[in-house]
Amino acid sequence: MATHVNIGPNTSSATFQFANNLWYAYNQPNQSRPTLPAIESQGIRGLNPLLANRSAGDFSVSANSPAVANGLTLPFARADYLDQCYAAIPTIGAFEAMPIASDLDSDGDGLPDYWELTHEFNWKDPLDSAQDADGDGLSNYGEFLVGTEPRDAASRFQLNVVPRGAGSMVLRFQTRLGNVYTVQSRALTSESWADAALIPGRGAQEEHRATQGEGLGRLFRIKIERTPQP
């Protein structure tokens, strides 16, 4: 079977890049060599990927598949189609055959291995947790905790305030799974912070409505903690 793709006029197909693909024609394995407009690096051709059950739509692969540990590590591609963490050298395709535990932290610095690998940190160096890769004033661990990009100084946790009239307001902020968010407030003349709300992270935007008395002449902040893992 042949598929033609129209890439449009004034496009130099020779500038395309191909890497780390597995090509296999089930009906004619010896024909598993597509004609590409550019040289492919580290491609695999003619080897059965050993899909679990392609007729039933299960395209996962076993640990002995030639696709294992031959994929290309991509920036910010943390998990596969089933939300399993990719291995240090990922499996080719949408399913990771050798997923690493999402909470695995080899150097004990609070940063999971998958996160360090995704953001090109050293998962064997416990000192990089306290470092600040993008110089924005927040440590690498802080970036992991709030869910921002550790190598992009413009990526920041934001607490948005929406006035509602008569001294009330709504505080809105993005949460991430596995965190708990404590909204705290204090009077301008006080040094003591009081807890106003406890909000579990659900990976979505959450909000806290400050009442009229609470919202007048007060400062607010968000305390973010990681939920202890069982």
C-alpha cells in the first residue's frame, strides 16, 4: 500500500528530518523500506515490532520488542498513551514497554527521575534540586512543585485576582495532581498568616472566593505542598 502526502508548494522536502522510526510491512516484511525525501538516522526496518494484538487495536509492545530503548527522547514528552512514564531511552511509539515508576527518585533530591530526564537534569545528582536553571528565582524543585518549566524564566505560577464588587474577590490558580494548595491571608498590619482554604490539586484551574470581610485590606498567598505518597 502506498500513501501520498501533499506537502504543498515551495517546500524543500530534503530539509525534513527522520529519526528513530520502526518500519514494518506485515504482509511483506522485505518491503519495509519506505522511500523518504531525506536520510533517516537510527531507523529500524523489517523487524516485527511484536504488537500485543493489532487486530483488536492493542498496539502496545512487549519487553523483547525491537522498539524498546530505541526511541528518541523528546522535550516535555513525559508519558505515553497510557500515562506511563517513558524510560530514560524510550520505546518507539505511543506505548512504553519498560515504564519507570512515576515516583522513582534515584538521587533522593525530591525530583522524580522522569522529570529530571525530561528536563535534561542529572537524575544521579542530588544537588540540582536546589539549583535554578532559568535564573527566575525559583529552584528546580520549586518549578517541579508548581508545574512550571524549569528552563523558561517566563514560565511562572500565577495567582489571578478577579474583583467581584463590594470588597469580595475570586482567587484563581492552576493546580497539578498530587499537590495540596493552602490559601493563606493576613492583614496589612500583621505578620501572621492564617489558612483560609485547603484545596487539593486536580490538574485544573481552581478558585477561592474571598468574602467581603476577608478581602478588604489583606494580603494573600498560596502555600503548595506535595501530597505524601503511600
